[in-house]
Amino acid sequence: MSKYGTFIFEEIEPSIGLVTLNRPDKLNAINVEMLDDFNELFAALMKDDAIRVLIITGAGRGFCAGADLNEILTHKNSEALSDPEKYLRLAQERFAALILGLRRIPQPVIAAVNGPAAGGGFSMALASDIRVASPEAYFVASFANIGLSGGELGTSYLLPRLIGLARAAEILYTGRKVNAEEAERMGLVNQVVPKDALLETALSSARLMTAKGAGALRLTKRVLDQNIDAPSLEAAVNLENRNQTIMIFSGEFFNLIKPFFKGV
């Protein structure tokens, strides 16, 4: 188990990493220290073949309430807020790196959403590959509610791809709450389960994944990321062809297909 300043990381089962955001008194809001902790974790996961699937959940009653606004107000006169260029470089891009990092690491990510996922927490859930939620969970694109654009931390890219443009537009424009039941109905989450079954449900999915080869997981995540924006079917198939050729020669393909030919 590794205890960072803002979350706990552990290999909860062989090949499965669990991040528990650990600022429960702040509904696990994201501060600068958490950004640094995630950067450190992502750097380790990029070169760690031992961890093949990552689960993220929150301590206490919340998943993640987004950016820690108290910290922003406390540092209102800081260098980062002295002009737009410095804010872009010292703050905005650092927060955005959290979302990009979730997509860049080779491990599939499962969000076990145990409570409110607002603002940046909503974005973290969107950037995960699979989302399971408890009935207590809800999702809020809260950016427009505090005078910001609804397009923040990947929401304008990820949300329409999950639920369609019309639904995404309504959620981003209004900043309203989407409860767990509605989120499941619209395809924002894969499954809603009782809170006491949430982690086990995430683990069940993770176990199915870790039964597959590490290369298969990495290349599947990569092909999903790239082919959603493929310029043509041919371009998408070309990437698939490349990946399958790599896997046939570097994986366990010939061993795994032997049972299909028993008695033939």
C-alpha cells in the first residue's frame, strides 16, 4: 500500500490497483497536491506492467467534488492568477493533465462512483473506461454554475461521445444534477449497484480484464482512443490490423486457440 498525500494506492488484488481519494472532509476535492500525486502515480503506472487495471473511488460519502474552490480563493493573489498566460500554464493545464493522464496510462480505468462526482470529479469519471455507481452517486457538470464554460477538462469531448450531443449539450448548458438511475439509463454509467456491492462490482470487471494478456488490454485501450476519431473505416481497420499482427507474434494467441481445436 502506498499512501500519497491525497489518496491511498494499493494493489488490492494481483494486477489490480485501487486509488481511494482520501480527502473525505472536502468530498475528495482536487487540490494542487492531488494533481502532483496523480502525476507521480501516472509516471509509475506508465512503466509498471504489474498493475494491469486501475480502479478509482472516493473515501467517505463523495467520489470527487471537483476543484477545491477554497484553495483557489485562498490563493486569489497568487502568481497563477496574476495574468491569463500564467493561469493557463500554472493552473488550467495542470488540472487538465489529470484527465489526459487517465487516458494516457496503458491500464484500463474503472470509476467506482460512490457519491457526488462534480466538476473535475465528473471529468475524472468521464475519462475512465468503465463507470459503475451506487444509488447515492450523482453527476454534475458544475462549470457553468460558477461562471465558467461548460467545456472543461475534456467534458466537451468525452460526454457527447458517451451519451450523444443533444443530451450532453443539455447537461453542460444547465449544470443540473444527473442522478445514478438517469445516468445508467442514458449510458453515462455501465451499472448501478448497492453501495456495499460497488467495489466488488468494479473488481469483478477488473478480474475479467486481468485474465486477458497485458498487451491485449493496452492495445485495446489505445485502439478505442484513436479509432473513435478515425478519419475513415479504412484508417480504423489499418490500426486494428497493426495491433492484431503485433499480438499474434508477441502474445499467447497460438496457445489460447488450442482448446478450440480439440478433437478436430
